[in-house]
Amino acid sequence: MIPRRIGDLAVAAAPLGGLEGARVVGDPAFIVVDVTNDTEAVGPGWAYCCIVGARHDGHDLAGRAVARGARVLVVERELDMPVAQVIVRDARRAMGVLAAEVHGRPSEQMTVVGVTGTNGKTTTTGMVAAILEADGRTTGTIGTLTGVRTTPESCDLQRTLASLRDSGCAAVAMEVSSHALAVGRVAGMRFAASVFTNLGRDHLDFHGTEEAYFAAKASLFSRGLSELGVVNADDQQGRRILATSPIPCTAVHGSDAVDVRVGLRNHAYTWRGHRVDVGIGGRYNVMNSLCAATAASVVGVKEDAVVKGLAGFRGVRGRYEVVETKGATAIIDYAHDADALERLLESVRDAMGGSGSLVVVFGCGGDRDRAKRPAMGAVAARLADAMVVTSDNPRSEDPTSIAREILSGVGDGSRADVSVELDRREAIRAALSSTRRGDVVVVAGKGHEAVQDGGGRVAPFDDASVVRQLAGGAE
């Protein structure tokens, strides 16, 4: 990595929103090798950003960073330290801007498409990547399936983008979470296009209100951050973005797809005169693929390549993932809020065409938004023939209490046969054993996750693997 001289940049920071008003204490001609907010990652010549967090204040750890070789501190208040300091109003946002500079602004050297929304981010991102690859662009992906965070911390994000650029990637498709937008992880980014899939109720334990949650999502569609927007116009909040966004946005309507056919394993439609066939079921995935197709087109991909890319897409792990067994068909999905569960179950029932029984196994995560628990119970009871309430990731909460809150949403006129089995493996076993060929078992909530977190223990647990073990593979 080539060290970057960023001292003068920090002094003349007016063009860089994250560093506006910055001033340098000490030698302004410093050269920085890399940027981090992790004292354990600091190496000689690095810049250490003193982030003020909920549990720790990075300013208190600056001495450790200097001892490990930090040459520059990015601070919100001056410290008594023998190194240069860049004093800023928001060290976290400044970190992204500085990291982008150190790594040569990698997002500006590739076609980066960002995808945000409550549901559909991972699938839509995968579809965008498949289309860009079909267009002959070596493409990287960043998101839920590639790291600990959906959107990495800004210094890690810029380092990852630089690595993708240096390895020959011409494009990147990435998920952009509301958390990342709220705390500035995408500071220093430039998206060629950004996609909004939809907005439901989620993450209110972090954002506090639905309006704050929306505002975080909508902030992606800002000048200087995204050049173009692609927005689901069938979503109420999507229409708000279309009406207020300061950047050019293309509206996507479900009616853009003509002669739509949806099955358990695929969906097809005609788009701009081309027949599109996508190897993943679920009616809601029609909008996801429309958004991906439109995003690709606005960044210059020809329609033939869009069709080719979607034809080659075979889904992503834990998102409407069909597991064939010797009995019922099983579908593994990450749906963990009421809106997502409703879309999922409606899509499955629609694809079943009135035959067979629909069974859903799900729980709710502990230490998270409790208000969605009865709402999920109500949805499952209304749309499934049978529901087995089980544990998701109870974390520090009592699984029995979580189940009780889910059941509080089940009314007396419930369609579903309701049962509770808190052992998730046994819940899946019970669901599979109660079905026969032609039925569908939906296992929702954990999707791609490979562990279960509860009672102070994190244990291996993968829904798809458990289904295969319990039911056997397809004949």
C-alpha cells in the first residue's frame, strides 16, 4: 500500500463534508499508511480515530494506539499526545473520509451500486452482481453474507473496496444498512446508483422511531453520496423518496413486469420487451429483480446482459432458499419482521396454487424490538395452516417469554393450528413430520445464520443443514 500524504488535505477540508471545519494540531505534513478505530489493528504510520461509542470513548485509548505506532490521531477534542492530531466535529464520519483518501477513493474508480431497504437487500444485491458479471464486469459483493456487519465500518469498507479494485474488480454491489447510514459508515463513498427496495418496521431498538428509521434509509439518496437512485414506487416510503430526493431517481413499478408467472422455484415476466426468467421463487422477488434490472440499466448495462444475468442467478443462501426433501418442500428464509413474513407466506401460498398445506416455523430474536413479536404471530396465524413457535436467537431473554409475546398476537379466529416447541431442531422435526409431499414448510427468521445465540451460549445451528439432516435429500 502506498502511503498517502493527507495532512494538507485535512487542513483544506472544506470540500470534504465529513472533515468540514477540521484543524490540525502538530505537524500538518504527516503521511498515513492506513486508518482504523481499533487499537489492536493499529500499526506504524497509521491514523487512529477516537470514536465516542456507547460503551467506550476512543480518546481514552489513544495512548495505546500511539504506543502501537499511530502517527496521527483523529479526535473530537485535543489530547496531550506527542503526535499530529486532526480535530473534527465527528470522528466517526471523518474516519470514512480519511480512509477513502488514504486508499485512493476506490468507490470512484469502480461502478458501485448500493442497495438499502428493510427487506430484499441481500437478494437484490446478488441479482445486481449477477447482471454486472454477465455484462463482463468483474464484480465484488459486500453485505450480510460477506462479513460480520451488513455494511462494514468505514475504515474496513474502504480497505475492502481498495482490495477489490486492486484485484481487478470493475464493479461492486453492496448492501447499505440503516445502521451504517445513521452512524456514517458510508462517509467517503460515491455510489454510481443506489436502490431502495421497501420500508417496514425493524431496528426500532436502534433508531427509536419509524421516522428516524426512514430518514436513515432516505439519506443514501443524497448529493455527493449517490449519483442516481432507483426506487420501488409501489412502496409508500419509496414514493416519499421519489418526491423529495435531490438526486435523479428512476421509479420502479410492479407494472413494469408484464405476464408475470411465479412458482416455488422461479419467477418470470416480460420487461421492456424481453422475457426474463429468474431462478428464485416468491412474488416479492419480482420487485427485487425489477429493481436490480433497472439499477443495472441506469449504470449502462444493456438489456440483453440484464436478461442473461438474471437467468444465471440462482439465489443466495438463506433467502427464499428451497431445500428439496423426500417429503414436503422446505423454504429457508431470513424473514424476521411482520412485513417480511407476510410477503413470504403470501408468496408461498400463491405459488402453491391452493394445493397442499403451509406450515411455518419461526421465533423472534431476544434483546430486540419486542413490538414486532405479536405482529409476526398474527401474520403467521392468518396465513399458515400450521405454525410452530420456537426460539430464534433469544440472547439474554427467556425463550418462553418471547414465545408468549408472539402468541399474544394470535386471535381466536386463527386459521393456523398453533403449537410451541422451543428447541428449534425439534420444532423443525415436528413440522416436517406433520407434512407430506405437496406441502411446504417455511423455516423463517435465521436464514443464512450458522449459529444460535441464547442463554449465554453461541452454538452451531444452520436451518438448511438441519432440514437436510432431519428429512433427507430429494429422491
